Amino acid sequence: MSQPSSTGKSRRSPPRGLENDGGLAVRAAAARALVPVITGKGSLAGLDEHQVVARDRALFKALCYGVCRTLPRLEALTGRLLNKSFKARDADIQALLLLGIYQLLYLRVPAHAAVGETAGAARLMGKEWATRVLNGCLRRLQRESDALQAKVDHDPAVALLHPQWLLDSLRRAWPDDWQAVAEANNAPGPMTLRVNRRHGDREAYLERLTAAGLEGRLCAHAPDGITLETPCDVFELPGFEDGHVSVQDEAAQLATVLLGPALAPRPGTRVLDACCAPGGKTSHLLEVFDVDMHAVDSDAERLARVEDALQRLGLKARLAHGDATARDWWDATSFEAILLDAPCSGSGVIRRHPDIKRLRRASDIDSLAALQARLLDNLWALLSPGGTLLYATCSVLPEENSEQIAAFLERTPDAEATTPGDVAWGRPAGAGRQLLPEPDSHDGFFYARLRKK
């Protein structure tokens, strides 16, 4: 039987800990967690792996994220295996079928467990009738795997595991790179660390990692970054609880590099981090620069995560719960630097949030672009003359990036772009720089640095 990878061509090795089967309970828990995603009503953002016993947590997480990552292909196969679709009230059984297909095609789970225990998990959901349906579908997939996979993979959207609208958008934006972007989206991103300079440099921390039996390499572009060869639990990281290190993608760490020229020579600079949650960029700026940091976010729950991060790192900022398109949280004193990490499609971080492929819609892009424009216009008025605003997104779509900044510059006569054109990362994208996601390296990000005349 053919064993495709996330692009449908070759089998990938499973994450650590998946060789031992987790039983009925872990499959039932994964199915329940997937129901909001496959019905378009929720995400994996609040996934609680502690709902299963410790030995099954790696399998639970791999099942949930793996199904989301390969969902277009799995759903195409269910269409071939089922005589008729499940009723809406049986979305949990649909999720079990997707889980079974995923295990057979992508994981090193024994076939008898992938079939028998996935089907058996229906009993835990009070739907014993479904065991026969699931058994029949999964055993047919075992018998006819090559033929069924070949049929569904005729559709490029299925073979590349992306909704058609997103593939079309990537092709328009990056005609020479769209397929590579899609393939990068389909593989889990690496675990990258940000070393807290207040506790030493990354070369010294790399030695601490080696002594702890963890292998890593220095990031090419982020001066505080180390990418691990193999992901691990954060509590295995030396000094994590004491604030010596954080987890942050290399591309996200570049915000501090780009704002550096506006902050480095001026201790006490008044800085705003708008849309700051979960606080990675906020804390990085405070680790590197002596600034008066103000941070605002409209999500109170996520803002609490910023506070937790700052406390772990021993840092201080003035946090405000508020909407950055308004000014009711503002104290009427202008800022010398502003970081706007704008809400966006997340199209550059799909490999870390694969449920984006199901939950995001083509119609979302225009509404997100309109929100980004309102944020830019509102925050620009809070910036001092001569001040710097850094616009950032984790998107690879021009509507949110280069086209957004071009429109802002056209309507804002006192704004000029100062994005460096000679940096070693990314590529020119209008008045900004665009990074596309790269396997075993950084996520997809866009930056544009603007100065107020």
C-alpha cells in the first residue's frame, strides 16, 4: 500500500512516542476535539492535551494536528468510501473516519489498531452502530488504497492539501514559488528558541542545550535565535522557568532587528506594541532595549498571557485592554516607535496552525485588509514626528502586505518607507520585505518600516 507524506508522495516518520498505540480513549478525545474544526465552528487554539493520560498526549496532538494538516485529502477519500454523508449530528463519527484514514496513510500505527480501535471508539461516544460503517470504510481503504489515492490526487487542491481559493491566491502572488509555499505549509514547523540576552548570548545557551542532550543550530538571520533539531517540551529547556529562553519563530524575532535603529540610541523611548498578544515581540523588545513599553490588545484572555510571559521573563510593560482602531485606552501622549503586528489571514503560519486551511475563507481577506487599514490610520496619528512604525503580518498575501502599505503611503503624505533593502533575508515586496515559509527554517512574514516625516 502506498504511504504518502503530507504532499501525498512519501511516508513521513511519526513524532516521538507514536509507536505505542493509545487505545480507544485517545481516538475518541481526538474526534471530539476535531468536531469544531471540521464543522467550521472552532479551532485547535485551545487544544487541551491533558484530557488524555500522559502516555497518549503525543499521539493525541499528532492526530489532531495531522488530520487538520491533511484534511482536504482525507475528506476527498471519505467521499469515495461513503455511500452517503454522515448527518450533522454525527460529526464526531465523521471525525473518527478522518482519524482512521490519517493513521492508515500517515502514521506508523499498526493497521489493526488504526482500524479496530478507531471504529471501537464510536462505542465510547454512544454510537455503536457506527463501528460497522467505520470498519467497512477503513478496510476498503486498506484493500484499494493505491487506486483511491490516485483518483483523489488528480485534483491539485487535494494533492497539495489546500483549499482551491488559497492555492489560487498563492499562485497569483508567487507564480514561481506557490507550490513550494504550499508544500512548506504541509510540514510541521521547527521549534525555534529566542535566547534572553539579559542572561547571556545564544552561543553560551547552545552549549547549555548540548549539555542537556538537546541539539540545535544558530538561526541565520535572527541574532538571538536557535532552532532545535528535534522539538521538546519547554520544561526540558535549561533555564526556561527562570526566563532564560522563550519559544519564538525566527521570522517573528526580526521585528526587534528592524526596530533597533529607532530604539538603540535612546534609553527610555516610549514604545507601543499594538495587538501585542501573546507577547513574544513585546518581551523580545524589552529583553534587548531599555524602553518605556506600552502594550495593548483587544482580547483580555490573550492579554493575560502577555502578563504571564513578562512575569516569567522578569520584564515590565504597561498593559492595556483596548481596541487599537480606537483611542479610549490611550493617555494622549505620542509614541516614538510603534509595532503593529496586525491581525491577518495567518497564511504564513499554516504549518503551525493547520486548521487555518479549513477556517479561513477567501472573503476574509478583504475584511482583514480593511481592518489593517483602520489600524494603520489610527495608530499613525499616535506617532511622534520622526518616529517609526513597523508594520508586520504573518501573511504571504499581497493584499495584506505590499498592497496594503502601498495604499497607506499613497493616502498618507507624511509617511515614508525606510524598510532596509539590503538585508540578507526575505525578498523585496513593494515598500516592505516578504519572507516565505521555508522547511526547517522560518515562517512566512511581512515587514514594512515606516517613518513619520
